[in-house]
Amino acid sequence: MGQFLPPDHSKGDERTIGGYQAVHARPAAFEGSDGLSYSVEIDVDATEDAAAPFAAFLVFVRWSAGEPRVTGHVETDYLVRGVSPAEASARLGAMPLEEAKRILDAEIAARSAGA
């Protein structure tokens, strides 16, 4: 069972993906345009690009209604690149939550159109 941890606003800007995670000690969550709940995480992959060998992308974990359990996920393409995993992650972590929500809804719409 989770416990309430008060936000620590000295750890970052809670209006960004990374800042929200730091301030609240948990991922940001959204209601998608499909009415389902999603939490967002940043992931990083190695690339074949010597100039920017790492790329970060968002993973939106979809949760069931009622009893919380994972029912799927939505991944974006690479959104930022960097010379290290930490740099790529930090660059994407600076993304405003509003932009992450817009991307989630666009990904949901694209998947619905393709279904």
C-alpha cells in the first residue's frame, strides 16, 4: 500500500515530467483522450548515431479502471538525443507536462485511426 509523501518543491519544477517525478516521488499521471488513466516514464535507448548515441522517449503506462493494474502502454518515437543516457533523460525530463499530455492524446488518436 502506498503512503503519502508531501511534495518537496525544492527538488524541481513540478510542471515538467522530470520535475514532477522529483517533487512528488512518483510519475505524473494523466487521463488520456480515451478516458483511461496513464502514468508517464522516460526511457532511453542506445542509437547508432556517433554524434548523439542515446535517445529518450516517453512510455505511457495504461491502468485499468477500479483495481489498479497495468493493461497496456503507449510509446513515443525518440523525442530527444544526447551524448549520454543522463543527458537524453534530463533533456526530455524538462518537457512541460502539458506537452506530454498533448503527445499522449496524439498517440491515442493515431492508434485509434490505425485500428
